[in-house]
Amino acid sequence: MTGSVQLYSILSFLSFYLIYIISKSVFAFFGVILFIASGIALLAYLESSIRNKKTDIISIVFYILFTLFFVALPYSSELISKSGLSLNSANLQSFWMPVYFFIIFLPVYVLFINRKKEKELYISIIISAFIPAFIAGLLILLNADLRNYSINAVAEIIQVGIIDALETIKNTQNIELPEASKDILSYLSLHKMEVAKQFVYLIPAGLASVFILITYMTDRMKPLIKENTIIIREYKLPDNLVWFLILGGFLILTPYEPLKYISYNILIIFGFLYFFQGIQVVNKGFERFQVSIFFRMLFLIFIFMYFTVFVALIVLIGLFSIWYKPKWLQNKDENQKGDE
């Protein structure tokens, strides 16, 4: 690919584009993989040694062409249906490719600058997470029209989901819905507006989590390579950052509802940040006890398969590493300073 490095950027656009073509037919997990793949391809392009102004212009032209394609596609729905293709063009709206700029390009470009200047990895992750979360939080808190519109839209989605589920149960014979599922449907039908409100107020944390995941995994999956040695960069949050987490936890006690939701968002965001620090601690433990690569990958896959079971444990490991710092957990520079 040395002769056409811009193919990396095209691959990035394609990966992002595929998310919306298949969004109605596959699991969300596969969409997350495509998000990360899109970020890795873009970072590979930005870091290529043969990238130049010409390849940048070609990549920008392809980005514009992809955007124009999305603009034209909804108007071609009748033509698509006549061709016999089953394609839901309602998912392919004109704003998807501009969304690429904010979801993929901006965080990956921040990561690119971070790697180029050899800064700490946590800096780019925090910037990528807190800027969109802060903007989304301000819009939700200060713009009542947008907030109410979002709550009503989510409530409508919940209502449609409940109706669809009930219709499926009604039309399906010899299948009894589990009691837990019945309880969930009942709760949603009675409290759909409350659930929708909670969902909207937690959008900042959801956005931050997406950006953290994309930035962290892009850095991990496209490592710096020097002298044929793969260098996995250190990911460690500053110890003093834990006070923001503690402050966010105390805000739950306030009777003022907006502050409570700010607290929930802070806890979720920092929980995700310390989750990856916990993963790094686990990985260093593997190195300490010389666990084979096969068992390391098997264990990490197991963690992500049963994420809800292990997430609290991994977060606690990340937090515990703030106070308990054996020599094998510290990086080489810290060890050298300690020896002096």
C-alpha cells in the first residue's frame, strides 16, 4: 500500500460507512469493532511516512464524494427498490459522513498529535472524552427545547419497542415470556418518561465512553514500531485525578437533581477511565508472572465477553493501583528514580 497510502483513509471511511448499512441487521458489538477499525485506518494514514499534501487532497476529495453519496442516496430509494436490493436508505442520511468528522477524525487527530509529540497517553484520552461530554452536558442542561425533544424521542422509541415486543408475544404460540422480561416491559410501560429522561441526562457519559474506547483501542491496536519492536505506551492516570471521582461521588447526596445527574456522569466516565488502568495493571501482572500471550488474550477476551461481571472488579484494581505501587507495577523511568 506504499504507492497509495490514501487507501488507508478510504478504508476508514468505508468502515464507518458500513456501520450504518448494517445497523439494523447485526449486533451493536460489531459496530463498535467497525468504529475502532475506522480509527486505526485513519491513524495509519496520518502516521504514514509517505503521506503528503497530494494524498491529503485525494483523501479529502474521497471524503466529499462519500458525503455527497449520502446526500443523494435517500432520493434514490425508489430506484434502489426497483433494483431488487433490500436496503434501508432511511439509515443512510446525509449527516452520517459529517458525523465521521466529530466521532472519528477529531479524537484520532488528537491522538496523532499526542503520539507525535510523545506525550502521555492519558492526555489524549481525557481530551477526547471530556470535550464532547462537556458540550453535550451544557446543551442538555441549558437548552430546554432540545432536552424535551430528546426525552420525547427516546420515550417514543421505548413505546414502539414495547408495542413491538407485545405484538411478537401475542402472535407467537407456545412461547412464554420469562418473568424478568415481563417485569422489564411492565416497568418501561409505566415509567417510560422517567427512563427516557435518565437516558438523555446520561448521554454525556455515553458519548465520553465511546470516545475513550475509540482513542484507547486505536492507540493499542496501531502501536508505534521502532527497530522492529512493538512499543505499548503506558496508560496511567495522574493520582490526583481521583479527587474528581470522589467529588463526583459526593454530589449524589445533593437534593438538586441536575447535580445528581452530573455525579452519575462523572462516576461513569471515571469508572471507564480507571477500567482501562485496571486492564493495564492486569497486563503488567501477566508480565510479572510471565503468562503466555495465548492465556493473556484468552483472559482479556473472557473479560470483555462477561463485561458486566468483571467491570467493577477491574475498575477497583485500577483505583487500588493509585495507593499500592509495587516496583513491577511502575514503569522503568519511575523505577530508575526510585533507585537513585
